[in-house]
Amino acid sequence: MRQWTQQLDSSGNDYCNSITSDSSGNVYVTGQTNGSLDGNTNAGGYDFFIVKYNSSGVKQWTKQLGTSGNDYGHDITSDSSGNIYVTGETYGSLDGNTNAGSHDLFVVKYISLGTKRWTKQLRSSSGDRGYSITSDSSGNVYVAGVTSGDLDGNTNAGDSDLIVVKYDPDGNKQ
């Protein structure tokens, strides 16, 4: 039996890519929009978003983050402390980070109230994308994705190489 249904929309195109829940039953959704969601302003192209619903389906907050280029939220996860992490790709520079290629992998951490804690961009001279994200019981975050460039002393062996990146709870790359 269906418990609840919610629809989120803007005047543009809105796409959902991933959903997760936390230990309190809250639900978090990420994706991208080329519109403006719930009073947020589109920065240009597609922006990624996070929406939080409580266990009854009542929307708690919506966050939209982007650059003048396209920004895609590919995956979302929560940790045991209720923090939320999103990974994806950006064609710009998020929160003071520098874009080094055509598109960079990003990770953003939010607390459950919707306050952003940190934003990290992983970049090579070519394209980088974060496709999957998870956390462990110590609050470390792991991102899996692809790169077409050289990262952290590793040499690209072909067109697209698999990458796995670990960040500690403060956003320091391990």
C-alpha cells in the first residue's frame, strides 16, 4: 500500500538520479535541474540539488548548488551521524574550488538540517566524474567514479579509468 507520493518541479527540466534514507527515516534525493527549485536560484545550465523529506513525506528543505556550467548530482548517501554526502560532476568551480579540465568530480557534505559543511573537487586535466558514494562507521566517505586524466600520481592507462577516493569526515583526501 502506497504511503505517500511527492512531486518536485520547476519551470525547467528536473531529473532524479539517486535516493537514500537515514536512521531516522528521513529520505534524501539528488539529481539536477535547469530550473529553480523551492526558491533557490539556478546558477546556469543544470544545477544539482538535494531534497529532504521526513518519514511522513513532508518536505523539510531543498538545496540547489551550481556554477555557470552544468552540475550533476549522481549519487547520495548518509552516515551514522546523519550527515549527507553527494557526489557527481561539475563543469565549473564549486564553492571556491578550481576546475582544471572539462568536468571535475565533486563531493559535498551537508548536516541533516541542510547546512553545507564542505565542498571538494577532484580534478585532472581531463574529465572526472563521481558516480557512487558510501560512508563507513568512522565517518569516512568513499567515492567511485571515472577519470580520463592523471590523478594523485596515478597515470591514466587509456580512455576512462576507474577511480576510488577516500575522504575523512573533515573532507581531507586520504
